[in-house]
Amino acid sequence: MIIMKKLLLLVLFFFMAFNTVSAQENSTYLDSLSIGEYELSPNFDKYNNTYSLKIPDDVTTLSIDYTLEDENAEVEITGNELLTEDENTITIKVFNQNEEQTYKILVNKIKEEEVGALDKTLVDVSITKKHNMKIILGIIIISWLLLAYIIYKILFHKKRVK
């Protein structure tokens, strides 16, 4: 009986492993996506199909790096040529014989002055986050110490009898 259970578990394991591999073989999802040194908003998630991106106004073409979930899928990228001052849409189509997945990146060009202001804002936000984390950590430590003191008093405090 034990041997039958082990055999059944082994068969079930191989069945699940085979299904996982075959599901990825017919996938039209990207496994990763990055645009040079720029940051997609929101961060890449293969189930999200629309992203935005801000770039300096002197950039005309972007370096698009991606990894396919299924290496047999094909990719077609359009809209990455001669990016204009207006909003640009880059389309990344991932397809196979049966399915197609389309990712869109909405690209906005911003002037150098705005890029500098944006960088300063990001630095300010980063400093604020670090400062807030120190405050939160201090509050947590004080709370734990107070809780430990209360537990100590409850467990080890002896009442004096007069």
C-alpha cells in the first residue's frame, strides 16, 4: 500500500512538472522587459500590458531589452523610431501560431530642466523614505522594549505582603 502511494505521488509530480513546462512552451508573455537606463511605470509585470516612461527630449530611439517566457515565440516592436516631442507609443507584440500578447509603452519626452527637477524630487523622496524608515524602526524597537518590560513585570513581580 505504501509503495502504491509513493508511485501515485511520483506520477502526480511528473504530470504537474510536464504541464508547467508545456504551458510555458506556448506562452506569449514576456518574462522581463527593461528600457535602457529608464524606469517603467509601473514596474514590469508580465500580466500588465500598458506602461509609461519619461525620457529626455534629445532621445530619438530607446534600447529595449526583453526575455521571452517561451523562446519559440516571435516579437515585433513598432514605434521605436524617431521618437517625437509628443506622446509616443511603442508596441511590443509577442506571438506564436495560436496567440498574441501586446505590450504598450507610452513614452513622453521632457525637457532637460524638467529632468533635473525630476531627479531632485526623486532624491528628496529617497531621503524622506530613509528618514521615515528610521523613525518607524525606532518606534518598533521602543514598542518591543515596552512590551518586554510589561511581560517581565507581570511574570516576575512579587507582591509584598504586610
